[in-house]
Amino acid sequence: MLDPLKKWLLGLMKASLNGFDSTLTSAADVLSGGLTDWSTVLAYSGTLKTFCYTIIGICLLLELAQMASKVDIIKWEHGLKAGVKMVLAKVCIDIAPDFLEACYKQAQAWIVGLSGGGSVLGATTVNYLEPLVNNTSGFGNILGMFLSSFIVLMAIKICGLLIQVIAYGRMFELYVYLVVSPLPCAFMPLGQGNGDGINRITSKFFKNFIAVCLQGVMMIIVLRVFDTIMNNAIVSTLNAAAGSADSNTAITDLIYTMLLGAIALVMAVVKSGSWAKSIMDAM
């Protein structure tokens, strides 16, 4: 009766820990993926362009009105500056997708260069757990092992899924930025009433897009750090736990150590977005 229980428990451990590895590998694949749907998504922005051209005209009128309220006489230089910005706004709407694509491709090149394959930490942990589970005897010990490990193993797998969701969420965010790109570009002519400067909406939009691209680089760096520095620290703890005479205690220490690393990884991946925005001053 005990052997089937052991096999079932081992199957649960392998499914959770190997599942953690596979979700990290999938997240890395998403981060390093290409722009296969870029053209399809770009077509959705066509409905915004007509409206955005109207916004450019409104912004030009508002800019001229601000000039008139600040100076007694509107010089031709003021009108020329506003007109040039209006033309640049039209050009910006047309070339923004190409610029955004170039930014993404550069970030993707960095990500591909930093990628080093998927995580093997879950598989490493399973290698330590398997002999410990096989050496456990007694129905009560196996039942206690199950009760103490089930929630932890599920939490580890959920951590992997969260990282995968964040990776997919970043891709959705990039595509949304692409679709709405004509709108912030249309506000370019709206300055400070003197014909100078680019509107904050336009500049912040490009900063935020670049920050999202950079977020992918940050995430892949975090995954690599997890596979190198954190992996060494966790394996050291695994070795110490594996030398314990009490199999139940050793198994508990192993999976809790794995959970600690998984939670730390999730927190770092979540923070990667704010790190990227801080670097780009896009907060």
C-alpha cells in the first residue's frame, strides 16, 4: 500500500517542480519571441488616425491661443514653430510604428543574447527529493509528508505561472502601445504657448514604451541571476537538508527552500517593470 502512495507523492512533486521549470522556460521563450503579430495588430490603429489628425489641428489652435495670451503680437516665428510641430506630429504618427518596432527589436536582441535556456532548479530539487521519499517508511510519515508539502508544492507551481503571466502581459502591453501610438503623437504640437518644446504626453509615451521593452531585458536578467547565484545558494541548502537523518524534515526543508527561491524570483520579476521605468524616468 505504501509504494503506490510514494509513487503518487513523487508524481505530485515532479509535476509541481518540473512544471515550475517549464513555466520559466515558456516565459523566457515569450520574452525572446519575435513580432509575428505586429502587422496584424498595427492594422487596428488605422481607425485612430483620422481622429488624431483632428486632434493635431485642435492642438495647433490651442498653441496659437496660448501664444496670443502671452505676447502682445504674434510674430511669424511663433506661427512657423507651431506649424512645423504640426507637420512633425503628422510625420510622427506615420513613422511611430517603425520606431517602436526598432526599439523592440533592439531589446529582443539583448534578450536573446542574455538567454541561456530554461531553469533546471525544479528538476535538481526532484533529484534530491526522490531518494528521500523512497527511504520514508510508515503510513503516518507519508501522510504527514503529503500534508506538509501539498500546499507548498502548489505555491511553487503558482509562482512559475505568475512569471509566465507577467511575460505574456508584457507582450500584450507592447501591442496595446502600438495600437494607440497615433494618439499621444497627435498631442506633439501642444507646448507651453511659445512654440517651443514637445508635449509631455508624447515624450512620456515613448519613454514608457521603451521602458516596457527594457522590462523584458530586466526579466531575462532576473531569470539568469536566479539560475546562477540563487541556484548555487539553494543547492547548498538542499545538500545540507539532504544530509538530515529525518527524511520528513529533510523533504520539508527542501521544498520550503525551493518556495523561498520561487517567491524571491516572482518579487524580482514584478519589480522589473518599475526598475525599467525608473531608468527611463517614465514613472
